[in-house]
Amino acid sequence: MNMIEQALLKQRPPRQAAEGLKVLIVDEHPLMRAALANVLAGLGPRVDVLQADSVTAALAELQAHADTALILLDLMLPQAESTSALDRVRQAHPGIPVVVLSGVADRATVVAAIRSGAMGLISTRSTPVVLLNALRLVLAGDLYLPPDVQRAESPSRAASGPGGAPLPAAAPARRGDELGLTKRQLEVLALLVQGKPNKVICRRLGVAEGTVKTHTAAIFRALGVSNRTEAGFAVNRLGIELPAVGPTDSETRWSFERGLAVPAY
């Protein structure tokens, strides 16, 4: 951990462990709140999800639940422009970390959110695994930046983080061979980060489950991690370039024959 990250940790002390978490979702859409609440259950066995559809309702919830550990905030709430909703929540409760949800995750939007006090910005196009990994990072006291923005940052043009501190500079993108990973292992890693179970990885890559387990063990050793969540953090931290692994021909045919949409990978 570098000096900048240590300074940020002092500004935002680590929150409580994932067990017994109280998380507030602030979004105008009931379906979005319900979907997020379902994903947040993956943070731990006891996650208490609060919901609000406006800044006013959010402030009322926070007043009633002072032990809230984390806030997920839609950046484009009704009657709120740009980061004004974030500003209001941060001013009222500066000790609670806020993670912004946004359909736009370009560098300018991310930097504006961080400068307004957010501890991260997550694209609404992210997978549930990315969301959970990002929230675990924030709950541990760190900033979360989307991978594309991390790679765009450099020490000479670093943006300001909470309290005026510069954002941590991202590590340059790393190739798999630099880490001792083969092309096949990178494909396995790409699917692990997407949250795919071993059976899906086997089908996608056309290999046996024992082979996937062998590759997974090698990946964990190379990254110095012990599970999929830590592997996701390592990919973010190191800026590892992962290949695009799309659905197999058989999966595409299966979906086409049944009129199902094939998700983008």
C-alpha cells in the first residue's frame, strides 16, 4: 500500500465486517432497488438493505439508521443535477462511505464523483461479481475505480480524491506472460472474474473440470490470492489484460433456437 492509499484510509476508516451490514440503496426505480438488494445478499449472511427513492427519503433513512455502513447512490436522481445528490448526502453524513451507480463511467464522471467525496463509481452495466468485489474493496477502506479509468490515470495527471488527495495511480496494464500465465489460464481467469461457475467454464472452453481446477490453482498462485474474490481484486489492481471469451457455437445455437438473447461477454 502506497502513502496516498494510507492517507485515504485515515480519512475513511475501514467499516465493519461484511456480517451484519446495513446498506442503503438510493434509486428512483423500484425494480433496480430490488435487483441490487438481491445482489447485496452476496456480501454476507446478515445484510440489512434499506431503500430510498430520493435524497429526502435517503436522509430520513440515514437519520433513523445511524449505523448504516454503506450507501449506494444513483448519480442521476430526479430533481438532482450531476453530483448534487452526492454532495447533499456527504454533507449530512460524511462518515458513511458512498458508492455511486451510474450509466456513464467515463473518466470525467468518475473524477467528478470522487472529488465530491464518493469512494467509488460503479457502472450499471457491471456484473454482480464486479459490484460485490468493488463494495468489498470500499468496505475495507479503499477507493474503487473502474478498470478503464485506472488504466487511464498516471502520476503526472492524477485527479484529486476525497479531501484533495490525488487518486492512486493505477499500475500499468500487465500481460499474462509477465505473470507466468498461459493464454488458456487467462481465458479461465476472464471467466472467473465474470463469476462463471466451473461447469460453464468447462463448456465455454471445451475442457474437463479437472483441467479448470488445475488452471485455477495456478492462477491463484501466480496472483498470490486464495479465492475468486481476491483474484478479481488482483485483476483490478494490476490492470491485467484479459481476453474476451464469448459463448461457444453450441451455446449460440441453443439460445437462437429458443429465441433467447445471448449476453455480451
